[in-house]
Amino acid sequence: MRDWEKLIPASEQRFYKKAGFMGTLKPGNRAALVVVDVTMGFCGSEGLTLDEAVAEYPTACGPSSWVAMPRIARLIELFRRQDLPIVYSLANLPDAPWAGNATKSGAVSRKPGFNDFPKAIAPRQRDWVLAKTKASAFFQTALTTYLTKQNVDTLVFCGVSTSGCVRATVVDGFSHGYQTFVVDECCFDRSEYAHAANLFDMQAKYAVVMSLDEAEATFGGRKLAAAE
């Protein structure tokens, strides 16, 4: 049993399975990786406590960010080796106030460095960095157009926060007809409870939640229609 599953009551897990939830999905012909909002503004500087990270950036998740960071780097490298598309999302800071911000808290900071990517997972020239004003990377962006041009039918998600922008993007990905997969060890949140509850709900309804080892076995064992 995975760590996040231990926070879900066994009786509720049994009920969901009995009711027909927790189904599976199979990868399609071509996958893309979506790295959701893994910027300094949602992480905070390495080595800080959660309180210290939030003092630096109100939206930071602190230590959980840096536990996930090497795992996210590993997942990104998997997709680089397969020559598959990688999309990085970040906050559209100039347009966010005009669009009403991504959450009702409106806590996104304009402090310098907010949208910087940690060096360990920084995008490369061929990766697409997508600015968004709302939680979902699909909301009023060209993401579906890009994925169509890339012949993508399968999406793998990682990033922050599990309960916020990751979940919103996963639900929209599923709603747009993609085969959707979430790598639990490569997602993080400021709340362990929210992280677990949202992984459970995504697994139940909208995606397959898998470990990093499972992702490597699923998406690294065979080349999913890499670009010619």
C-alpha cells in the first residue's frame, strides 16, 4: 500500500471498488508529459521549512517540493529519452489579475523569481512553456491544439499542487478524451491530507495513479510513437 493510500479509510476504499470506481486505463499510441507549475513560487527555496517557504512565497509547498524534485527530474528524463513532448505550465502573472486569479485566495506573488524553474527540472529549448491564468492548463489556452498537432492521445501528469492545478488539469485532460495518468511520487502539495484525498479521487474517477517505477515500466519499456 502506498503512503497516500494509508490515509484513506479502508472501508471507503472497499466501497468505491464495490461501486465500480477505481477502473483502469491503457496508454494510447503517443504520450506527452505535463509538468504542472513546478516553479519557485510554488516550491520555495530548498532547505526551508514550510513556514519559511510560505514567508518567501505564500503559495509555496516547502519541503514536499524538494522530496519530489529528483523524482520529477527522473520522470522528465524518461520522456526525453523517448523523444516525447513535454509541456511545462506556469502562472501567467501579467494577465492573472485581469482574469480573476486562479484561486479565490489570489495569493500568487509578483516577487522576483516566482516563475523560475528549479535547475533540476528546467525546461529545454524544444519543451513548451505554457502560461495559464487559471488552475487548469487547458482553460482558454492552446494546449489541445498543441497536443493534436503532436498526435498525442495519452497524458502523464506531475507537479503541484495535487489538490489544485494538477487535479484541475487532469480532470480537463480526461474530459477532452485523453488517456490520463498521474505519477503520485512526482506530485506534491502543502497538505498531506489534500494530496492523499485528491490522488484517491483522481484514481477513482479520472485517471490511473501510478508510482514512478510503474511509470518507467509503462512508458519506458516501449517507445510510444516518438517523433520521427
